[in-house]
Amino acid sequence: MGIAVLENTTLIWRGIKALKYRKIPHRFLKEARKIILELFEDYEPCVLVLEKTFFVQSKRSSLLNVLTDEIKLLGKRKGLKIFEYAPTTVRKFICQNGKATKMETAKIIATRYYPWLYSDYAKEKGKAWFKEKYWLHAFDAIALGLMCYYHDLDGKIVQG
């Protein structure tokens, strides 16, 4: 699970929270709930931005949909404004191309917005296509935060 904490466009924290217990749904959801509540407590956000999930017939996607609903519910209970964006919408905003890849999105973020993250992008760039691209999840979270700030929170769309 990629997570980013932004204040306006200042990146406060970004990271990856690896969730275990994927084969035991109640433990998986409990672990995710704990992580989200800790982040809410540590950073006291006023906005929660999520990537829209899409429905695919698989056990894993069903669990992802339940997880997303659970995170939204936790956000609502905390009184957060909640925004959701489709990955293609975010990539179109960041890269001016809705069909951009995760790597292309990460490159734009690491070169245009946060150059100090370029080393994380470079680590991912060298990995083979079949390896887990660890930091790409964090780059996706950052992209979601930027999309929300420029599109909904600031009240105007500003091209990056």
C-alpha cells in the first residue's frame, strides 16, 4: 500500500506499508485498519485521497474493494474530505497521457515535482518487468495527492 502525506504540495512523508495475511481476509483488514488509524493519528489529515478500484472477478480484487471501503469508512468517521480518482485520470493529469505507465508517472514526479526522489525512481527503473516495483506504489500515492491538490482543493486545474 503506497502512502503519501502532503501539505499543499510539500511532501511530508511517503512510504510503503506491506500488508501480510492476504490469504486471511479478516487479519489482512485488521492490519490495514491499524496502519490507517496510526497514520491518521500521526499526521492528522483533513483530506483522504484514494485510487478508485475497478472490479475484476478475483478474490484479490474483492478484498481490495473491501479494503478501500474500509479506509473510506475510517476517513468518514474522522471527518475527512474524501476524494477518489481513477489511475488513468491521475496519469493524464501528471503525464498528460492517461495511458502512461507507472514508471512514466514516477519519472515525472521524480524529475518535475520532487527531484530528491530520483534515486527511488532509478532503483525501480533497473528492475525487470516481473519484479515487484516497490516504490512505484508510493509514487502513485504522491500523484494522487498532487491531483487532488491541483484539481479539487485549490479550486483550479494547474498543469504540472
